[in-house]
Amino acid sequence: MRRRGSQPWYGNTRMRLRFERGASAAHPSLNVSCTGRSTRDTVTYRLVVAVPFYEPRRVNIVLSNSATPTVRTITADGPTESPHRYQDGSLCVWRPDDPPHRRWIAADGLMALITHIGHHLYFEAHWRETTAAG
């Protein structure tokens, strides 16, 4: 008898709806695609994120399709100079040693992740305008 492993979260309609709750209404540009149905595949959300006082940014959020959504990478268009980006240009939205209230977990849902990203993009833009320019 074959033993079942963990099931991909994106294929679980109830889990996916709970995770995405409110995101489409708040972000009409939101698109989602999945590379497949296994736990090795990825789920990608594409949307425009408003950045207060700065230009909005097109963002790609790539999540693992494992038992729970896990961030693989987050990218945004526009300038990439920032002390809070990885070498590939992807966003370092939080540090592994950040306290729990500063990190995102899957149970927080997609809206909370988008909020983290919006804050990050604001602080990056502000840093570029004030620190990097000076």
C-alpha cells in the first residue's frame, strides 16, 4: 500500500480560499498561476502593489506548493539598489532572526504578505531617496 505524503496546499480549495481571502478585492490586478499539482511545484502571484508616496510596483510572489505556502522568492520591478535585496535582486522582506511579529507565516494569509511587501518597497524607495542619493 502506498503511503500518502503531504498534499499541496494550492490544490486544497478550502485552504487556498482562506489563504487568498480578500486579496482579489483589494488588488484587482492579482493573477495566480501554478506550475503543476505536486509539492515540488510553485504557485506564483503577480500583482501591482501601491507604495505610498512613490510609484506602484509590479510584484511577483513565488511560493512553494508544499503542505503550506512557503515563500521561495519575491521580486519587484523598478530600481533594485537596496541593502535589503539578495544578489539576484529579489526582496529580503524579513530576516530569519527577526522576531515573529516582523515575519510572515502562511497562516497570516496572502493579504498580510502583500502588506509586508508594500512596507518593504516603501522603505526601499525612501532609503534610495534619502540615503543613497546623499
